[in-house]
Amino acid sequence: MARFELSDDDRANIASGVPCAALLERHGYALDRSESTRNCLKYRAATGYPIIVNHHGRGWWDTGSNEKGDVFDLIRRLEPALSWRDACAELGKMIGVEPEGAVFVRERKAKGGCDAPPAPRWERCAVLAPGSQAWTYLTVERALPEWVVRRAVAAGVVRDGLHAAWFCHRDAQGQICGAELRGPERHLCLKGTVKTLFRYMPGGAPVVRRLVVTEAALDALSFAALDGGRTVDTLYTSTAGGMGPETEEALRAHLRAMAREPGARLVIATDNDKAGDRYAARLASLADGAGVPWTRELPAWGMNDFNDVLRRVVAERAAAAA
């Protein structure tokens, strides 16, 4: 039997005519509407890390691993048992199919969604202060000590977004490139965000010798509040639940600088679940590549994250004092 060959023209037609989002939707992935933009569609399955569709629908990457590619790579990931011929046939049937997610994002934009980049929107936010809804959310509902929040405010890494606290991410030049939004009814990243790292360094040392990496800004601040090993050169960070190229490069830059410092260490403080385990393995690999020792800290009492732990500690202290 003759070996199946895909012509260059057919390959180009499939690559340009089959959006990765449409293939994900066919396999049960759902659009995360609150965190998707026209140029960055976030799809989630029932379990595991989300998959980001980019490059105008022609590319994708898995936020929980290093896997990425085009629609041919994606179908091999989703249906590994398919032969090459059958995979090409399936894709060929989908040429011109528009994903529902892309339709939703386009229609949302047409209704007048905000297209301002993150930096000017951040500048319009108020300074976080006691008595505001966001302050109460952080210090009461999330049990963060006031000293932690005050130092974060003084460092310029958190602001009051009216209905949520905004935690900034900065690029390599120190410019605001995005924000994590956390409030009673909001848990998302600002539209247009390019995730790098949320950074909080209460000690204010000129160099970082101890780097703590968590998955959310609230966990970074919670770990700082609980941290018995805190030093003036400890930097607490959050990746906002994903590790794209910009986040990974930000981590690599810190690790390269730390490798020159005696006693440097990476502390991995990801969630206590399977996704957190995969995430921890990636961080450990980055540290090994840079020659920086690492340890993993797990939330106490088998809890999922460090804010869960902090809230339990605060509740137990309050009960004991009553």
C-alpha cells in the first residue's frame, strides 16, 4: 500500500483553515470567558491546566507543560491513537469551522469592552486603603495581616480596583504588563495581561537570595505572613496559575542572578494537588538548570494552598483568645 503523503497545499490549507480552538471545542474543552481575549483564548477541560490558543488561532500551548505547536500537533495530543492519514482526514473536514469561543470574544468586543492596555488601567486604580471593600476582603475574608498588606501597598504591587484588589505583573523593563484581580466575586487576570510574575519583597534587600514561587498573589502574601524562614532577601512571587514564555523567562532571570549568590535557594510553594505537583516539577527543573538548590513546601494539614492554611491559623488564634 502506498505511503500516505500530505501535499504542501493541503497542509497549508489545514493549518490556515482549522483553528486550534475549534479542535479543542470538539474534544470537550470550554472557553474560560472571563480570562480570554481576542488574541488569547483560554480553554479548560474538566481537569488539568488550561490550554491557550494564540497566533490568531493557529498556535497553542499547554500552561502545565512545555507542549505547544500547531493544529497538527494538537490533534496528535488529543487523539494519539489516530493514524496520520486519519488525523489529516479529520482536520480536513474542519476547514472553515469557526470556534464558538472566537465568536463570543468578537461579539463581546463589539458590545464595547474595554481595550485599554493594563498599564493605564492600573494607573487609574486608587491606592489601597483601610475601610475599602478590597482592603476588607484581603484582611478579613482572606485573613492577611495588615502589615503584609501595608508593605505591599508601599511597594506599589497592589491597588484598589473598586470591587477587587489588583496585583501587578511587570515586564523585564519594570513596566506594568498585567494584573491579577481578586475579590469576593472576581478571580481573573486583567484583559490584555501578559503574565510574568507578581513580586513582593517586604525585606527590601538589594539582591534576591531566596525566591518563593506560588500560583496566586494571595498565596504569595499568605506564605510571607506564615514564613518562619523569612529573610530580608526573600522575594515572594506568583505566576497567576500559568507558566507561559514570559513567566518562564522571568523565573530564569531571577535564577541566573541567584546562581551567583552564596546560599541562594528556590522555595516551591505550589498548591497541594496534582496540578501543583506538575507545576513543582517544572520549577525544580528550572532551578536544576540554573544550579540553584530548591525545596518544596506543602500547605500544612493537607490543605490545598497557603491562604487556606493562613485562614485556619488566624481562626484558631481567634478561638484561643476568645
